[in-house]
Amino acid sequence: MATTFADQLRSLPDEALGALIQLRPDLVVPVPADISALAVRAQSRNSVARCLDGLDEFTLLILDAARLSRATDTALTSVDAILQLTEGVDPEDVRVAVDRLRVRFLLHGPPEALQVVGAVDEVTSPYPAGLGRPADFLDPAAGALVADRAKLRRTVLAAPAGARAVLDRLAAGPPIGALPRPALPRPGPDDDAGDKAEVAEPIRWLVEQHILVPVSEAGRAPRPDGELVELPREVGMLLRRDTGPLGALRPFPPLPEAPVRDRKAADSAGAGQVMEAVRATEAILEALAAEAAPVLRAGGLGVRDLKRLARAAGVDEPGAALLIEISYAAGLLGESEVNARATNGAAQDVFLPTAAYDLWRAAGVAHRWSALARSWLAMTRQPGLIGRRDERDRPINALAPDAERAGAPQARREALDALTDLEPGAAPAVDDLLGLLAWQTPRRSRGREVAHRDAYAGATLLGVTGLGAITSYARLLLADPEPDETDPLGLHPAEAPADAIRSLDALLPAPVDHILVQADLTVVVPGPPEPDLAGELDAVAEPESAGAASVFRVTPASVRRALDIGYRADDLHTLFRRRSRTPVPQTLTYLIDDTARKHGGLRSGSAGSYLRSDDEALLAEVLGDKRLVPVDLRRIAPTVLVSPRPVARLLGALRDAGYAPVAEDAGGAMVLTRPKARRAPTRTPRIAEPLGPPLLAGPRLAGVVEQLRRGDIATRAARRAPVTVRAAQGQAVPGLTAVQQHSQAMAVLQQAVRDKVKVWVGYVDSHGATLSRLVKPVSMSAGYLRAEDERGESLHTFALHRITAAVTEE
């Protein structure tokens, strides 16, 4: 009797069954009821396609060799038949590839009678290794030609140059081409009938010689540009006599010849780029906090706003788009509805930093980078598409729905894994890495070249790579967490980024708590400032340049801003003396004193608003200033001016005109407030999730295997149970519609205890599943039945209220 696929799985030892589950974890998501269900799932189209997506080029070609070498009558192949199609390659490498397919059960059976899983033909090309179907299947005349090997060779050698070019093209695969139809001659310079005739003539010659066979696509009308032609398999194999029937075989990956960077140099370069990426992200979010960007009607950020943010951060537009996308994915950027109404009467949404941005900004550079890098790895966005056009020829904007790509995280991880697997410090060219990816996972990499290039560009911008090589801290971030002996079930995995943050912290310059004040009123910060120092500099100086050493400048406006939020002149003098490692220049002292002397000389309140001062000459100057005409000032007392405008507008107009007013409350006290930061509602960032099903190992894997074994035993026992037991458990049994009464089942069990005979017991387990077992009752007491199983290896205890049926073994 032939062994079924399920029987082969059932006969595997636990280690081999666990290896299959590890290689194809989708088979146990969710865990099937028994091994028969596992076998059905292992042969399904989706599972087989997912398994093939993870195989390399050489293994896929060996699978094609197995498909090509199948016998016509039995559809079986063998290892020897596969070896005959792989001449020129070490047989041991071929056997390793065959074992790789067998352990995944894409090939199953003994080595001399291998069978290809049926779904393989459904999810792969109908032309294995780019070869067509057999000639006798396509056309009897073509079959007769290929049967005479000498005549076939003479015919191929006699082919004209144009026909030989067509043969070489079809032999490389795929073996399908189109025969152009004769075109009607048309007068004029655009007539292309001659060109079509030149193309059609070689193909017609090949068809007439039965080297090509006309075919048609099933279920479709003839193509408008001509009939299809197919190159028979035997002809294709003849044309491949130099490279072999399967074409060029590469058993090993094409490792790129790349320069090897010094690891310390690569880490240092990457750390410098990390600082730049964090700085640019902060600059973009600060620019949005100062001037929110409106959300476009179709969604996303406008092109003008993107250019403005790129200038504010000092990066190019693609880099700004990437950082904006990452900020949104990390929850640092969100949408908020403004109070002002748009022209159509509807409220307008704008992009603003969220409250999480304040917490992110207060953290260290390494922690901030970790949040950005993890969000970049997990986000389902492809920033490289921004600026391109969609299928409707419309530009794709940043944060627009058109840049959403579900496969982006997997493509990003694949690209970085290919770089991580190389020698530490290797810095290959991007094209070489794409070639390596095309060998490692050809089915998955096809069509993802743009996404992979985008991943390498993002890794460079974020400092994941330095000098083209993967950095040491990025390796820690990308590494899978090792299993913890104290947590064998993997319920509490360790935080993977912790080691990466510590490694990056050791490379970054230590935060500084001092500044260097220059005579030209510039302030140099020789390193990343501490959070307290950064906050003080934001209040008292204007940023001029950023980098390893950032530069600020103290101006009258920045001093006035510091006084407005509550600093006094003495506080500013103390701040610069305490923070500066160089003597404070006298020009800075004079600037602070002069600005403080003028600060508060004018005070405003509500009238709309009012303006008062003890200096009547100053009020007269303000009243006569033509720049203040829009606020409609008028004198109501020698020391008081009033305006119908709000206080905020009056203060802004006065400051724009060069004055230094402050607001006061009803009691005449100065009101010194820090400007309120506008923030969007807090968003929950996307947490990096494992790609695909979880990797099972250790106790979890053993538990899954045990659950499959138990389910298989229970299912097989249920099939052998008498029909009365199955009917009592609610299973569909022809002719039985009523279940057994509980009292009748108890009577059968009591009699079995006395007679010491075996009975079939149907019961409901603790999970609610209905099971049946052949046992020998030992005793019934205290609401429980104690019985030995049919093999006598263990003693089982059944709660009587869970027993649904009992039938004596016949």
C-alpha cells in the first residue's frame, strides 16, 4: 500500500518534525488539530509559496531539475535523475540542495522515488528552468524531429542568423514568443510593415522546420500582435549544451568584492551621522512647532512645506522626507485641528509635534536615535517613492497614503541582513548587494529593487551604516534576542535595543555643560549640550550652525526673549559666567545691560489694550511712529496710550518696531510668560513586530510537537471508536440521531468493572474537546472512573459528569 504524505509526517521522529516546523513556522499558526491537518496545510498553495520565497537560486533550480526529471507514468523522480541534469556541479552540493528540499517536504519519499509536492507546479512557472514542454506533447512533427538527434542538430545549425538569434533568446527562457502578423502596407515614412516582415520571417522559418511550435493561451482569444510560439524542451536543452540543461548553476552566493573598512572608523562615521540625523529631526520638528504645515486635502505634506523644512534642517528634500516619515511613525509628529476656519468654512488640520516629542527631546542622543531607527525598521512606508508619480501621474507627497507599502519592513530587513551577513567592515556597492539578494531569495527580491535601494539610502542617512559598512551598534539593534534560560517560553523577551544604545553611547562624545563665548557675541558649544544647557541656549541665543560643535549667537532679540520669559539682567550675567570657559566679553555685558534697561519701559494692558510709561517723551515717540499706525494708538493721559487692538497684537507691533514692552496684570505687576508650545495629540508609535510567524525553539517547539502527537492519537482513536460513541459525541453518523443516556453509560461502566473488560469511553476534556479512548476500567468511586488505557502503560482518571458514552469492545 502506498504511503501517504500524512503517514510520512507521522513517521518522523520528534526532532525531524520540529525541524520542519522551524523551517516552515506558518504551518503551526494556528496549531493544527493533528498531523493529517498539518499535512494538508503543508501541501497548500500559500504555505508552499511562502516556503519557496525563502529558498536561494541554486535550490530553486534543483527543484526545477526534479520537476523536469519526473517520469511520465509515475510522476516520480530520483536523486540520480537530478544529478544527470546538473553535470559540472559537485554532486555533493546537489545532494545538500535536495536534502534542503526534503527537510522542508517540498520533495518527499525515498531517494530513489522522490515526489514533488503538487502545489509547487501551481505556484511556480509552468516552464521549469525556463524550458518549454516536451516536443511530443506540443506537436507530433516536432516530436519526430527531436527524436532524430542528428537531424535536429543539422536543422539548428542550418538556421539563418536571425532565426538563430531568436533561438538563443528563447533558449535562455522563457520559451514563449509571439509571431507578428503580416501588416498591411501603408504609404508614408511611418510605414513599419517592412520591419515586421523582417521580424516575422525568421520565426516563420523556425515554425516551418518544426523547431518552434505555434500555441495559444488557454481561455484567451488570439493575441492581436500575433500567435504564440513555444520552443520545445529538447531543443532548449540542445541549445544549452555549453551551460547545461538548467543554465548557469551557482551553488554558492556571489559574494561581492568589497573594500573592508576599519571597524572603528566605520563606527565613528556612523556615530557622526547619528548626531546629524537626530539634529536634523529636531530642527524639522522645531520648524513645524513654529509654523505648522497644513494637511493637504488628499492627505500628506505639501511640496512647499517640505522644501521649507529641508532648508530649516539643512538637508536635501529626500532626506527631509525620510525624517518626516520616521517622526510620524515614531509618534513625534501628528495632526491637529487649528482654531481658525478655512475659506470654505471647514476646520483645517495641520502637522505639529506631539507631546511625545518633548519627552524624546529630553532623552540622550543614543536613546533618540534608537527610537528613530526602530520606527524606521517597522514603518510600512517607502519614503523613496516621495517625489515620484503614481499610476495616475500625480506626485506622491510626504505622509500621503500613496507611499504606503505593506512589504516595506520586510524589504528593509532583507537588505540589512544581506549586509550584516558579510565580513565585519565590508562596504560593498549597492548593485553588488542587490545581486546578492537576487541569489539569496530570487522570488522575493524580484520587483523589490527600488525598496532595497531605499533601505540602503535610509541606513546611510540614519547612521545605521558608516562608510558603507554596517556599524557595530546597528548589528546589536538588528540581532535577534538570544533565548533566556530564565524565560524558556519567551514570554518576556529582553529589550534588544538596550545593548545598541550602550554601544552607541560609548562612541558619541559626552554631553558638555559649558560654552565658549567669543568677542563677536558667538557662543560655541564644543559637543552635544546637556538638556539643561540646551534649554538655556534656546532662550538666550539664536542657533547659527550645528554639528560636532554647534554655534549660537547672542542678539538683542534673543536677550529680549530671555527677559520676556522671566530672566533678569543679573541672571543672564550669572548664566554666562557660570557656563563659559572663556572670559565673558564686555560687549555681551553691555548688550545685556542696555536691553534690560529698555525692557519693561513700556507696559500694555487691555482697553482693547493700553500702553503706559513714566517717560512721557518715550510715549510721544511711540505715538508719532508711523510704523504703529495700524494699532490705532491714542493718548488718554500724559503717561497712558490706548489701542482698540488686543494686547498680543500691540506687543507684537511694538517689538517689531524695535521697542521692548512687557505686559502687566490688573495690579500693575509685569506678566512674564514663556511662549506656549503648540502640540498635536499624542500618537502611539508603531512597535517593531517580528516579520512573519515567530521562530519556535526549545520548550515552545517541543510543546507544539507534543500537541500534534496528542491530537493525532485522539483523532485516530476517534475514528476507531464505535458508531454509538461517535454519535453520542455529536459526530454525524448515518442512521443514529440520538445520544446515549448518561445512566446507560454508567451501567455499562459498572458492568465493565465487574467483568474486567475493555470499553470505549467518550468524554469531554478540560478544553471542551470531545474525545474517545479504549480503556479497561479499574474502579468507580467519588465521582471518578479510574481505568488503564488499551496498552496498559498509564492510568487515566475520568470525571463521571464528563463521560458522554460507554460501549463495550466487540
